[in-house]
Amino acid sequence: MARKLTVLCWHLLTKGEDYLWARPALVANKTRAMQLQAGHPQQKGSRRGPAYAYNIKSLRDREMLIAAQAEQSYERFVSQWKSRHPKSGARAPQFGRTK
């Protein structure tokens, strides 16, 4: 599991891409909370920031539904994988043999 997460992070960082199934409102809310904890000033006024969308329940529910559908799609994709038989031949690892 740790290796899978490491590979995922490596791909996201080296390719400069966002996580495919990220929930935008949740990410904006978490980012803003971290900014406030780090000491960034609060934004006063009537302008709503990007984290406000997380307060709208219908939007939050829609994002959770999309995330659940993506998870089901991924589970179907993974369930179709078939394990491969070990290689045989000259390039196959030789178990039990010493050099």
C-alpha cells in the first residue's frame, strides 16, 4: 500500500497533474483551513472565496456522488485484472540456484 501511494504521489508531482478524482470544493476547503492555520489573514468582505462552495450541501453531495461513481468504476476495472504466470526461460529468475 505504501509503495502504491508513493508511486501515485511521484506521478502527480513529476507530471504536474492534479489527482483525477479530487473533490474540488473539499480540496479548496482544506487548503483554506491550512492557510488560516499557517497565519494567513482572514478575508473580510462580501466576496466569497473558493472554499465557500463546500458550504453548499447540494454541491457537496454532488461531488460525493461523483467520487462514489469513480470508486465503483475503479473497483470494476481492478476486478478484471488477471494475474500472470511466472516467466519461464533464460530471462526468468532462477529460484534456489546459487551463482
